[in-house]
Amino acid sequence: MTNPRFDSPYHAPVLVAEVLDALAGAHTVLDGTLGGGGHSLALLEHGATVTALDRDPSAIAAAHDRLFAFEANGRFRAMRGNFADLAALPELADETFDGVLLDLGVSSHQVDDARRGFSFREGAPLDMRMGGDSDGAERGTAADFLNTAHELELTQIFREFGDEPKGGRLAREIVRRRGNRKFATSDDLVGAIRAVLGPRSGPGEFARLFQAVRIVVNGELEALARALPALRDRLGPAGVFAVIAYHSGEDRLVKQSFREWSLRCICPPRQLVCTCRDRPLGASIHKKALTPNADELARNPRSRSARLRAWRSAADRPAAPRAVPAAGM
């Protein structure tokens, strides 16, 4: 099922049917990446009560308008916050959920808004902060990062996060260019990329390398590594944790975490006596990541790199207070 009814001008959610299948039976769900509200709407229409978070105030405003009816009857609430810092939200203190959903990456609205600086559209500012002007990123704006980062750090980022074999040459070119004129717009980074990869380099190369900068600017991999165990601990018995990743580094973190949580023993291999938990915390729902089908790819080409993984906590996990939004919140 690829249902455009859940799309909005803000964002087209991916893998909706697969998310609903993974979270089937979840009465309370934490949507940690609200975006355009498409996944939240689908979950609400299937009977769940949803608490949603987003760093971007424009996403919260759009969701209030779109999901007003569910908010009015107490089944939906949205608040500004980072899923990686749940403990900083007193409204959610000690709450647990039947399901947790993360849809990582950037919404279509953020990409299409040239002022946000996520795209390589001509003349776009090098910003890339997920929360906009009012939310400081880990490294300032993308321009701040490109104008101050050491050549070795730039090399590592382009190689590891951008899968770019010529990352060292690109780093040197950026350092050389910023010595003459500071990076300010997408044109500056595109120019450096073309100088190294050649004039025929295009959207594929730009997307990879712009994404690498965005990941660092927002500290996305560090935040995800911090968030995964914290969100796992917010699941009730037999609760489901579903994550949609778009970058190999994100997907690898999720895959490794789900695999480790599913092991009975995590003691060092040569240790003779188990001193760890001696039981799995749960199990993965799918053997392999789920990806969009041909229909969804045709409707939403931006979904092409999406990979969904889901994990279910053990049924004998100790129960904690159920998260139920108060009416009118």
C-alpha cells in the first residue's frame, strides 16, 4: 500500500503500510520524528494514541493544523523536542509506550525550502540546522563548519559519511577555497565538489556530500547512538521499536543495536561465567530491512534509500506507567 492520502505539502511519509504492520496492536505510540504528520495520521486512524516530537517548530505548527481533531479528543499531542533528549522533556517523565517510531533524515518541506539550506539548489544558504534558526546545531551552520573544520576532519567525514574516495582531495580544495573566500551558499560547496570530481558530477554526488555535512552539523549519528537505548527503555512489555534510516551509518547503528539487544549473553567471548543480563531483551521482527516497493519509488523517488527495521521487546519486561495524553494537550 502506498497511500498518497497520508502525504502533505510538508512531507510524504515512506513505508506507511510496513510501519502500520510493525506497530499493529500498539495503543500508545511515540512518534519521535513528526515531520509532516503522515505516519502519525496513519497510526491515529488505526486506533493508536500518539505523542509526537520534532525539533522544527514549523513541523509542530503544521501538525496542529492537520491533526486538530485528534488533538481535541485527547488522542494526539505534539511538542517541540529532540528524540535524543527525551529526559529533557518533563511532560514525558517516566512514560512508556507500546511503540516507538523514528523516521530519520530530512522532510520534503525542509529540502524544498531553499532558506533552510539542505538542498544544493543554486544560491541556497549553507545552513542545514534541523531545528531552524531557533535551534543551535552541534557545529553551528554548515557554513560555520566548512569554514572552520580541520582538513583531516573534513577528509574523514567525506569518506565515512559521504562514501567519497576522493574525500582527501575535496577537503584540501575546501580549505584552499575558504582561504580566499568563506563558504556561504550551496554554490560554494558545489563548486568545490565539481573542481575535484569533475564538471560532470551532478545530483548524486551532491546529495551524498551535502548529506555528509548535514549529519555532522546536527550531530545525527551521535544523537542516534545516544537515543536508541534510551528509547528502548521507554517500551512496555512486547513493545515495538521501528526505525526508518536513509544513510548507511544510521542503518548500521540500528542493525547493530537491535542485534545486540536480541542476544542472551553479551559477555566477552573468553569469559567462562556469564555476568551480564543472561537473557535477550527482545528480538528483531524482520530478518532483513524492509525497503520501498516499485509503486512507492515511482510516487516518491526520495524514498529510494529508506530502510525499515523493527524490534520487539520481551513480553516479560516489567511494566511501567502507560503514556496517555490528557485531553486538550
